[in-house]
Amino acid sequence: MAIIQTIRNKYGKIAGGVIAVALVGFIISDASSGSIASLFSGRDPNVMNINGTKVDPQEYTSRVKEYETLYTMFNSGRPIDDVTRAQMSEQLTQMMVYEAVVNEECDKMGIEVSEEEKKELIYGGNADGMVRQFQIEGNQIFNDPQTKQFDPARVKGFEKEMADNGDRIDPSGKIREQWTAVVAYVKRSARVRKFNSLFTNAAYVPKYQMKRMMGDQNQNASIRFVKVPFTAVPDNDVKVTDEEIKAYMQKHEALYKNDVATRSIEYVSFEIVPASADTARAIESLEAIRAEFAATKEHETFVNSKSDQMNSYTETYYNKRTLTTRNADTLMTMPVGEVFGPYYENGGYNLVKVTDRKTLPDSVKLRHILVKTKDQGNDIKTDTAASMKIDSAIAAIKAGGKFDSVVTLFTEDEGSKAKGGEYTFTLADRPNISKEFGDFVFEGKAGESKKVKVSNDNYAGYHYIEILEQKGTGASVQLALIAKNLTPSDSTVNALYGKANEFAGKNTTAEAFDAAAKKMKYDKRIGDNIKVTNFNIDGLGPAREVVRWMYEHKVGEISQVFQLGDARYVVAKLAAVHEKGLKQLNPIDRPMLEQKVKEEKKAEIIAKKFGGKSLDAIAAETQQTVQQADTVILGGTYVANLGYEPKVVGYTFNSNFQPNTVSPGIKGQGGMYFITVLNRVNNPLPPDGGMMDQIIAQQRMQQEKQMRNVIDQAIQQSLVKKANVEYFPSNF
């Protein structure tokens, strides 16, 4: 105690100082991310600011979790991969912006969703579809077992059961988490749906408009045409300036105007793929066990212990049709016990042994009667009772009873009862049916019948089976396969990272980046028009860290090395910044825009050069052919032999364009068209009444449904576009 007291007296202040410094260090180290960093740096701690409404990281993360929970639940527990997660995050970001804007509009208009309306969406007879479809282990639990219809009373019963016994029946809390997510989503989206319905419910197509649309579909024409491709004018004959490109962009402002700011990058990708040493290692590992594989009789144990594929051994028999490997011819002729390989296939190296050979049919047609002793692991009948019942069925058949009638009376296989007990199985199906069943139907003979006892994971019991027909009988082999996945080793991955890191470290300017990529013959790729809300980049997949980097750096800067999953390392150059509004001309977009302007100029040259000439003369001069299209429809845009050419379709039905004359040049996709109308046919619609009214009503329903979908999407796009949103990429 005296020693401790001495330490307190002499070193207390020092110890306190050390602790204080340590705490400050801890706080500062943690300040490199999250809200604490914002506290020190003055940076906004939120994910985004929507018309003054702030969304903090905690709220955003909570919504992401909710989306993931809903996705997993409504996709039968399917795991979420990186691509899906990135897509969900992008959709969620846009939805949160839309919700915020809609709530503002609803506040102005006095649109509310009352508590009673919210309760009706959860507990009412017209509950939301997500409530109706709520499932546990694939079962829609709110449906009445008898009627299979939604029963709203079961919703409250479920909630009460969870409140009283949740810890017992849902120890993981997964079901409660899913239900909480559904309720929150339904209640929150109710106001958005009510707002949208103000517009979508206004969709209406008048009768006269429907008749006009149907009348357009009844007008058709035949034309002859020549397409003069833009390549008929050499590129060197057409010069384009930056001023002309800018004028083109202004003329087509809607195509080149950014609703939100975007970024573009150029990047070099270092693909993480196996090296030659990895290939050699996989082959050597298989060669090392070749002799032991050939000698073993315990094929299942040996294969499952040596193969990289889990539970890869099966007792499947293959014939020439079902053996899909490119080495099928070799394997089908090998003797039993021989080993083949190693050979490369399906991303790895394989070693295969022929373990058995038989003559088997390719398919079997049969009929059967089933009496179960177990169903889904539950005892439903004693073995003796089941055996006696199947014996009674056999006796009835042998006494002259019709097989399908006996099936109806005795079988417990609902899947085949309506078909008189009939099934057809292929050799490829054999591993999926009970062993005892498969052994008899494939190794027996047509016309034979047998009482067979079976046991598998789903049921146990007795079959009475008759083999009706066997087809494609021939040689079949049973194979044991050991697979070694061809994956990059740690040394390969480290070497690739070193290569990428060296490239990034030595080439820290745009000029050096471009020169090095060219010198080293790297494929320099482009990621274009990337929004701050993007989580995916075309060509790279999920790449949120790269997107974040783009919005924190300047044009020409070079990134550090990014690792994107297990697929690649990437080094990027920020190539262009596009602010909201008309895009600025930049090196990435210039080649495409230059080509557009060249096409405009070439169109003028071609139109002037060939205007007034006959189709045959134009075809002869340009080494093209005169073609014919006989099904040009006024209401359509795609024409056989022509493609998607709406301007050509429109000109075909221009009343001022006389048949048997040659049109001026019509600019289309990839060239100029010169056309002659051979004939136009206008098939009048039947008079109103009867069947015509029914057709119009049906067409109107389809058009209004399409219109509602378009309106729904257009409202969201329009309001999101007009919203004043500030994003903070580092906080996503």
C-alpha cells in the first residue's frame, strides 16, 4: 500500500497528463470519419440536404437496413450481393429526395394521411399489398387456411402473439424486424401514394383519340428506298471546329444538359486473375493424388476430402447426351478405374475417374401408386399399415381393376393422381429421385412391375411401380470428379497490387498518367456522367469509394489504388467535371460530339449531291442497292428491311409527298434515305357499336394503364429534378 501511495503522490499528475493525452489522441484518431470528424473540420455531418431538410447518416443507415430487410424477405431469403446493394442504395437515395419533396408539396396542399387511414393500411380489409404478402418461411401467414384469402383479423393476432411470446417463437428477432420494416415502409409511403394518385387517376384517353390511334395502325404503305451511309463522304472531307460542336450542343440542349452535377474519369484496371504459377500449382496438386485416386475404392470419401467443390461426389450416370464436357467422347470410351486429366474447365482443373459403366435408358415412362409412412419427417402411418394398403392396391390391379382408378383410390402422391400415376424421368433426373425408385425404373425392363420401399428426406413409404416404356438405351458411365479452383494466390494478388501501386505512385499528373498508360499498353477506360448518388460505375460495378473520391478532387488529379471486390485494382484520373446545366466541351465527350456534327455536315452534302436523281441512279453512284419495304405502318416506327426510322415513316405518309416521286434526303440512323412511295392503303375502321366498342374499351384500358405508369415516373423525375439537393459524399 505504501508503494501505491508513493506512486499516487509523486506521479499522479504525470499519469493524469498521459491519460489526458491518450484520450485526446483517441478522439482525434476517431475524428477521421463520421460526425466527430465534422465536429473538428466544420464539415456538414449530414448525408444530404433536401430543400433545407437534412438527412443524417443514422437516418440514412436505418433506411438502408430497412430496404435490405424488405429485399431479403420478399426474395425468399436470397442474399444481397454487392451489385444489388449498390443498386438499392441509389434507388433509396432518389426515393428519400422524392419523399422529402412530396411532403413539402403535401404540406402546401393540406394533404395528410390520418392515423385511421394508416391503421386501415395495416389492419383493414383493403390492407396494403406488402402486408397481405407478408411471409414466414414462404407462407403468407395472414391468409385464411381454408379460403386462402387475406384475413385482416390475423394481423392483430400475429402482433399479439409476437408481443406475448416473441422471445420464444422468434428468438433471433428476425420476424419482428421484418414486420417492423413492412409497417414503417407502408405508413411512410402512404402520403407519397396519395399524392401520386392525384395525377395518375386523372389518366384518360377520349374515344376519338383511341379511334385515331387505331386508324393510324390501319394505314400502311409500300416504299422503295436507297440508304446512302454517312461513310460515303470521307471524314477527311469534313472539318469540325470546337465552336461548331458548342453550337450543336446548344441546339440540342435537352440532350447535353445536366439536371445534376456529374463527373467523368479515365481509369486503368489491373484485373486480379491467376498467374501461370497458380495454374502450375493447381495441376501439380492433382497430379500428386492421381495414383491414390486410381487405387481407391472409397470414391465418395476421397473425392469430398480432396475436391474444392463441397459435396461434389454423386452417383450420377451419364450418357453421351447428358455428359456436357468437351471431353465426353474420351470419357465415354474409357475403361472402369481409369483416371483422365488434369484438364481445364469451368474456371478450374479437373481430375476424373470412371467408376462404373452400365447400359441404361435415356428416359423412362412409368406409373406408380404411393402410400406414405412419413411426410416431411412426421410419422403418418405405421410400416405395417402402409404395406397392407399398397398390397390391397396391387391386388385390385391384378384382379382386373383399371390402374388409373386404383390410383385415385389409393395413391398419396397428389402430383400424379390426375395423370393416372404417370411420370416420365430422364437419366439426368435420376439423382433427384429416391435411390430405390431410380434403381428399379432405370435398371429394370419395360413391362416389369415391383413393390418398392423407399426412404428420403421428404417422405418414406411404399411404391408400386410399373415400367411402361424405356427410350434411348445405351452406354452410360458413372464418374468421380475432383476439382481444383483456379484462383490467384496471395503472392499473385500482392504482385498485382504492387504493380498498380507503382503505376499510381510514379504517374501523379494527368500527362504522366496518359503517357504511362499508352507506353505500357494499358487499356485506358472511361467512366462517364457519374452522379454523386451513384454507387455503381458502368464497367466497374459497385465502386462507391471511387465515386466519393471523384467529388473530393479536382480535374487532372490521380487517385490512390482502389480495390474493387476480388476482381480488380483501379487507378483513376478525374477527367471532367460537369456542373448542373449545359455541359462544357471536354476531351471525353469531344469524339462523340465531333462525329455527330460530321453527320450533320455529311447529311447536307449527300442531300445536295443526290437530290433530284432517281433511286437507281443514286444506288449506282453510291454502290448501294434499291430495297423495298411493304409493311410501313403509320402508327409504327420499326419497319422490316429498314429498322427504326421514324422520320422515314413520317415522310412516307406526308400528304404533300406524291407517290412515284423521289423524296429529298431524309436523315436517319447512320445515313441518308431517299424514298419513293409505291402505294398507300387506308383501311377504314368498322362503324361504332358492338364489337368495335369492345375493342375500343379494351384498347383504352391498356393505354390508360400505360399512361398512369408514365405519369407516375414523370412526376418523380420532375420533382427530383427541381429539388435543391446538396449531397455530402464522404458521409454516405
